[in-house]
Amino acid sequence: MKVLFGKNGIIRRLTALILTCMLLVPAMPVSTYAAGGGVYAKLVSLKNKYPEGYFWNHLVTTTTNDGDSLLRRRDESFANSVTSRPCATHHGAAKPGQYDCNYFDGGLQCMGFAKKVFYDVFGVRESSLPKRYDTGNLMVGDYVRINGNTHSGVVLSISGNNFRLCECNFDKDGAHHNCLIRWGYVNYNKSCISYFKRASNYSAVDTVNLTMSWNNPRGSIGERNATIYVTAQANASGRFTAASGTLYDASGRYLASKSENAGVNGSKMDIWYNIATELKKNLQPGTYYYLRFTCTFSGKTFTSPYYRFKTAGQKAVAVQRVTLSRTSAVLFRGRSLKLKAGVYPANATYKSVTWTSSNKKIATVSASGTVKAKGRGSCLITARTSNGEKATCRIYVW
């Protein structure tokens, strides 16, 4: 089993693949604290409400519903409004027919937008929470004030000492970007944080029912080997720590398995399984097999459906019976006898036989079935096929 990173695992030669999902019952949801996964899922779901490239503002229709008037009245009636036009001004009241800022929880522009997004995720007002300065503990979904207390946003992602925001009205973009909504547009450093706030119900919001989908089964199939790929897709961010695959024959009998550790952060992991090189298992041509995967994600193990595939070529026809031209013979020392083996059915795939003598001091047998008498006594000459079918001839030597 291998985890795919970037170009690793590219198949140079692809042959026909037959993969049929035999059991399409998904893994049961598991309630777990996903370290920001539930918050992240709820946060990014707001992209439909606040689309990238749109503006958090509204059309001014009277002299009493421009942004400044909303602020004076603490009027949040336009807090859900999004348009495709930038604000006319950030430094004065817009006129009817122009577009102007929305208001929420004491803020306009970037501050009001961040407060609104924060409220939509947690149902808690940012203004009710204490300030925090322990930026080493910053988490996805936190409200942050940055750049000398001049800009606000909600943390979208964190990588080491850097983070990205859901934000609007990015500084220095010019008037045509007034209240423009951005998702992860700028990579900030934690050193620019003035303070941040965390929702009092963060853990409750972050508790999610984890589910795992198994997508895009694919692979390379030969006569005696197969490499099968599958993508494990979770409904939240977390960490994959292990993966495995188990091979079964057409009747569901266990054949082999392979497990190994993984180390993938995010919500998706690609896994591949090479049967011959990793399990040292040779498959039979033209034969059906089943393969099943597992992965461990955020401390929970999920199991895939059974995937059925068929190897290339014609299915082997097994030998059912072996006969010999003689069942017994008497030889004098130094004399020889040629035995012939008959293998049935006639269309058996592997018809060759292996010849053996039960006592080489009495008689030997060559690879082609020629028996040579050596010493007085009796022994058995056996012709055996690769699947264990056999026939014998009793040799008496004088």
C-alpha cells in the first residue's frame, strides 16, 4: 500500500481495468473533535453566501440607509447583502443609486464583514468576547485584528507561522476594490496580529460527524499482477495516519493484506496497492478478485466497499486427471522403459508433469519419463501436475 504524493505513483503503462463496486454501503459517521475540521467546513460553506470577487455592500435607496447612517443607528438590516459593484466611498455618505458599506456588530467594511462571518459560523458576537494575544494557539475560525489594528478577518487556514483569511476591503487595492470579498488571498505572518478572539462555543461547533467517501477506483491490470488506486475523501480536514488493503478471491476467501503508516494532512488521500511487488502474490489470468481498503483518519478507521477486478488473459483450466501408459512393469537391471503421461482435460492450461522415483537406488526417471532400472526391488514412479494431480507406475527390478 502506498500513499500518492504529486507525481509519485504515475502509471507508465495502463491496460484495461474492470472495477465493480460490490458493496456501496458507506462507513458509519463518527462524532469526533476534528481540530478545526468542523469549523473549517462551516466556514467554507459560506463561500456560496459571500462569493469570491463580490462585494459586501448594498444599493443605497434613500439618504437614510447609506453606510454612515446604518452605523449611527446600529442598523444590521443589510448585513447579508452582497453585490457585484464596489462601494462608491469609504469616507462619506453614498448617494441614492450608489453602493455603500454594510454594518454589523459595531463595524463597517472589513471589520463588519469579519464580525458577520464569525457570527454566521458560531452564532456568537465578536464584541462579547475577550481579546487574546497567545498567537501560537491561533485556530481556524478565529477573528483576528492585524496590521497595527487596521484590518480584520476570520482565519481560513494556518501553516506554521503563516495564516490566510476570509476578508474584505483588502488594503492598498484601490477604490475599485472597496469591500471586495476575498478567500485566502494573502499569506499573513502571525507577527502582524494585534489580537484575536475565539468563540466561546468553538468545541461544540467543531464537533462533526466524520464520513469517508471512496472515490475514483482505477488501476493497471495484467495477467498476473494488478495495481489498484482509490481516493479516500473525508468531509472535514484532519490527518491520515495509516492505510491498508486486503485481497480476496472470487469466493471471498482471504488471500493477503498489507498495512503501513501514513502522514497526510487535509481531507483527501490517494492510495495504491501493487499485489505482486508488495504482497508477493501472483494472480491467475482471466480471474476475478476483490480488493478492500481501510484508512485511519483523525484517530478513526474507515473501510471501503469491496472492489471487484478481473485480470487480463484467459482463465486457467485446471488439470482434473492424470494417467500413465503403464501402471506396473518388470525390468532387468540396466534396462529402460519410456512412460507416457496423459493429462485431462485436453484443454488444461498447465499440462506439464514432474517425474519422481520413490527409490533412486532401484530405478531412476528422467524429466521426459524414461525409467532406468538400477537395483533389485520395487519402487513407485510418479507423474505429478502443478495443481497436485498425479498417477503412479509400480516398477519391479530383477
